[in-house]
Amino acid sequence: MRPDPQRHVSVGSIGPDRRSERPRRVHRTNWMALLCGLLFVGIGVRYLTGPPPDAVIMAPVLVGGLGFAAFVAIIAKALRR
């Protein structure tokens, strides 16, 4: 194909205009969800491997893990302000 002589493209219009781009949004880490998810996965892996753990042991681990996740989330929120 031959280039169209009537059509002129300037070099500056080839790429996107930097001024018209939207500002990049930064997502903050949701520490509560992250730590609770890791706790869930960890307990699930523990139940899948080896002999099943005792529920008397796992209940305080679960409550303590959720409490720790809440504590970290509160501290992170206080530090962001």
C-alpha cells in the first residue's frame, strides 16, 4: 500500500497524550482480609495434612489469629491517617 499524500501525521500525535491520561490509582492493602485469608489457608492445609488436629487446640488458634488480624488492621489504619 502506498501512503496517502493528503494525510499528514505529526510525530507528536503518534503516542498517547500524557496530559489526557487518568491519574494512576493506588489501592491500599486490606490487612484484615489478607491475614484472615492466610489463616484460613493455613488451617485448611493443617487439616489436609497428617492426622486431624484437636478442635480444642484449633479453636484458640482461630480466635487468636482473627484477633491478631484485627489488631494489625487497626494499627495499619491508624498509621495511614
